[in-house]
Amino acid sequence: MKNQKTPYKAHLFLCVKTRGGERKSCGDGVNPDLKPILKDEVKKRGWKPFIRVSESSCLGVCEAGPNIMIYPQQIWLSAVTLDDVPAIMATLEEIIDA
Ligand code: FES
């Protein structure tokens, strides 16, 4: 195993877990445009070396979804929609500026 320090100040995980309607899950409710928009916004601001946007599987809080978690800041965002992109960017900006 190679152990190294992450180059990112924060890692944003967008849950995309789907269950085909069997049970509530983020991937069944999240707008498919959200991830590319988040990635584009991060790139536009020049934050790509510092903020990583990734998909994740279940984060364990399915009923509250769609969910995003931002680590290592221990930030959880729930019921996320496209309207929340400016607020998400403001949160990331605080992390960049910290
Ligand atoms: S399906 Fe997203 S938190 Fe469980």
C-alpha cells in the first residue's frame, strides 16, 4: 500500500446511488445535470487543483437525499437541487479561503 497526502482541500461527494424505486435513494431523485454543473463551476473558478467533485454510492442518509458530503470539513448537504448550486459554491469558497 502506498500512503500519501491528498492534494485537495476538500472532496465533494455527490451520492448517485439508485435503487430503482424500491426505496428512496439519491440517484433516483438527483438532477443528472447537477454533477456536471458542479464540476464546471469548480473549473471556472480555478479550484480544480483544490476541490474534487466525485460521485459516491450511499452515504447512509437516504431519506434526506439527494445528499452531498464535503470532507474533511464534515459538511453534509441534503435535499440538494440545482437551485442550491450558488450556495454550494459559496460553501466551497469559504473552504478555499480558509
Ligand atoms: S442513497 Fe444517497 S445517502 Fe443513501
